[in-house]
Amino acid sequence: MKKYYLQLFILLMMLQSKAQSCIDSSRIDLSTPCPLAFIPTCGCDSFTYGNPCEALYYGGVYSYHIGACGSDSLCSASFDILIQSDTLIISNLSTTSDSITWYHFEFGNGDTSNQENPFYIYHSLSDSTFVVCLTINSVSGCTNQFCRYIQVQKSLPDSCEVNFSIQDSLNVVQFFDSSIYHSSSIIFYRWNFDDGTTSQAVNPSHTYITAGLYFPCLTIIVVHGTDTCIQSICKEVLIALPSCINLSLIDTSRYCPNVNPVCGCDSVSYTNACYAQYYHGVTSWRVGTCYTGINGIHQQYPNVVLFPNPTNDRFFIQSVTNEVSDISILDVTGNPCMSVVLSIKDGVDVSMLHPGVYWVKMEIENFVFYKKLIKN
């Protein structure tokens, strides 16, 4: 019953949202130094721009696809957003000829989500603008990215306060809701266990099948009269399992070409499940990269976009604010792979890197931050 009310609640809010024009002429700024590289980008006005920077700042579009307009693609990333003050309610509209194996949202402030339809709250001290991007990957290896420009209002005090506690035993974790809200409210729960599974129970129990560091999240929607409060919180859970390596599985004659990142039960990120099993003997895994070292402590910087991402050979950096300097590429464990000399015209050449997931370490005015990069 709660699931029905949640779906009805979201549908009603979507129907009440006002359609936005595709173009915002006030955002057009022809003085913005966009890269000269040709990265075909289809704006929501069905016009093909030279790259995402040109679409945003020369065309003033609200959204765009990587790829020329009218070109055939086996997969197409897309989503709709309902903005409630500082809160995003996302409806995923992506399509593919087979099935989607991986969703990855970037909210423009350094935060990310691998949920298909995430709720997200910007805890901003002022009205702000962000570029929200979704990257999808399909079974056949097709990758596509879709981005939207959004405006959110500054955060106001909430009438609810989300929280939960954890009791764990090896790989079995019991979650207990301890949120605060008015006793006569209608409340909806959404748990994301950070391993591709979710729950709408009040106090769910969950079994993790691979070892590693997880960040399970709870989102609550509290309706009290005419007031609606939406809040999310994530906490850290460390799961330890017995050894999960079976050397007899290793067969390096196997060809593992696709990029579909997985987290092995040994808490190591691999390019795909085939590579994890036949090159490292991993017995189990989950879709997506592991949370390791740098991911738990790194800082992020708002309004910095890497495009195209994923990339085959090179990428470009677009900063809405200041110049980016001192760039280096790190692997998923935080170890340096290469230093970079940034060229606005030519971008960053990563063709020599093996396919996989990397961190791009950057600096703006002595502020060090990181962005995730996928190399095909």
C-alpha cells in the first residue's frame, strides 16, 4: 500500500510541474572559452553543436545528448526532473535495444548516484545552478550520456529529520529507522543498500554478498497536511567475508572487451565481470565500482564537467567558474597513473590507459578535488 501511495505521490507532483522552454537566452555567453574539439552534441532544440560547452553557453539549451542529432544509437540516456525548491525527483526515461546494466548520475556538485530513479537534495546556502548528467551502459556495451541544466533554490529548514541506526553481523545488516517527524504524518521509505538493491520496508534486513565498504542510504518522504518534507542520509558499512578468490577459475585466454565496471568480493574494481573472473579468479561481484580509499575522503568542486565521459581516447574539462590546473590521473585505489598538461584545444589524451574507471585529480585556486572518469 505504501508503495502505491509513493508512486501516486510522485505522479501527481510530475503532473503539476511546469514545462520549461528548451532555450534560456539569458544563459548565452559567447565569451565563454569553449574547446575547439568537435564532440557532436545534440541539444534539446534538435540542433547539433560542436561540443557540450557550445550547447550550454552558445546555444543556451537546458539539456543535451552526446552524439549528433538524428544519428542511430543502440542506447539513449534521458531523464525528466521535478524540482521542488532544493530537491530533485528524477524519472528515468532511458531506452536501449537490449537492457541497461549501469546508471550513473552526476549532480554537478561532486555528488553521484547509481540509482535508476534517485531523489536528491541540494543543501545549498543560496539559489544555485548545476549541470546534472546521466550516463548509461547496456549489455551490448553501448554507452550514452544525457545532461540537463537546472536551477535550485537555497535550502530551508525541514519539518522532518531523517536518521537510522545499524546492527551488523558479518554480511547481514539490520537497519532501524530513527527519523523524527510529526506523529500523524504519512511517511514513505526508500532504502538503497549500495549494491544494486532497494527496499521500502521501515526496518529492513539486508544480506551483502561481497566484501567491501558500502554507503547504504535512506530517503524519507513525510507528508503532514500541506507540508511535504524529503530528506536523505547515508552511512558507512564495512562488510567482511571469507576469501573469495579461486585460482582455478583463471583463464587468461578469454577475451573480455566490454567496459561494465564491477566490484569484486575482494573489494577491488574490475573493468567487467569477465575480467574479474578469468584474470583474477574472483568468485562473485556486484555491478559498479567499489568504494575505496580516495572515494571516502576526497573533496569535490561544483560545476566542473568532464566530457565525453565515458571516453575512448581523450576528454575535455569545462569549469563554469575558474581555471583548472595541476591535473593528474589516478586509478581507483588513488595511485597516480599519469600527469597531465591541459590543452583547451586538444583536451587530455588518455588513449594509453587501459579500459576501466579512474579519478581525475584537479585544482582550482589551491582547492584539490576529484571527478570520476570511465575509459572505454
